[in-house]
Amino acid sequence: MSDNLSSLCAEFTKRLASPAPVPGGGGAAALCGALASSLCSMAGELSKGKKSTMQYSAELDELTVSAKGHAARFLELIDADAAAFEPLSRAYSIPKDAPDRAALISQASLTACSAPSDILKECLAVSRLLNRMAEICSRLMISDVGCAAALCKAAAECAAMNVYVNLPAVLDTEKAGGLKKECDEVLSYCSTELEKVKAAVWNTLREG
């Protein structure tokens, strides 16, 4: 079983380690988000039907379905990030003395920000699911919720970095500033929520 599972991950990591520009940080962020969402779903699935969680059955169903939807969306964003980065890669290959190079790089940089921005927003949504899942899931699943929170925070931070790295090339400083502000706000809220989840999980685990 472990060999089969590792083979499922091998192709992505092989491509990630290659000289090819995609997948890169954005794709890795989306994968982390998908893993976080999937762990949230698993925690819900394995909490169902237990005596300690009977009163939360309907809510666990809702959280599980929602988490699966976010996992699917994160996987779509792996491809979206790769597609959005390709125009930027082409723009940077334009001769430096070309009169429209800066404008083309600026537009492509904005495009390259789109998928990471969406990844960050997905992380925010998943952080809310995890916050509630930590409260109502079976205690046996609490470490998985903590792992999901850690992965989701990593996904959010990586996504934000992939927005920030492209902003200096955007000629429209007002638009770049707006994107940075939005990114700062979402990342801050998301990180706060996920740190709460992690702290609650650690407290539960350390209590024994």
C-alpha cells in the first residue's frame, strides 16, 4: 500500500524538482491546501457515527462535503497557477530593449497573481471549517485536524508569497497596492484562525 501511495505523489514531486517553471510555489501551495482540505474531510468522515459526536452528525456531514469541495478546487488551482504563469515566463523572455516589454510583464504579472490569490481565499474558507471541526470531531481525529491546520497555514503563506513576488513588476501601483492590502488582510485573518486551531489541538493532545 505504501508503495502505491508514494507513486501517486512521485510524478508531481518529480516535476516540481525539475528545471521546468511549473509547477512551482503556487502549485505547491495549492497541493498543501488540497491536503489540508482532505484531512478535514477525513476527520469528519471518521467522526461520524460515534457516540461522542452523534449530536453533530448533520454538521459533520456539511463540513465534510464542504471540505471535499475545497479539496477539488485546490487541485484545479494547481493547473490554473501553471496556466497563469506561462504568459509571465514568455514576457520575461522578450528582449529587454523591446518598447512594450514592461507593459507586457506588468499585465502578465497581474495574471500570475490570480491563482495564488484564489488559493489564499480558499485557505481562508478551509480555516473556518477546521476551526469548527476541531470543536466537534472525535478526539481520535484531533491530530489530523491539527495537521490540516498546519498545512493550510503553509498553503496560505506560500500563496501570499506568490502574490507578493509579482507585485513589483505591476506598473499600476494603485492596483498593486490594492492586491497587497487584500492579500495582507486575508493572510492575517487566515493565520490567526489556523493558529487558534493548532493551539487547541496541542492543548488537547498535551492533556493526554
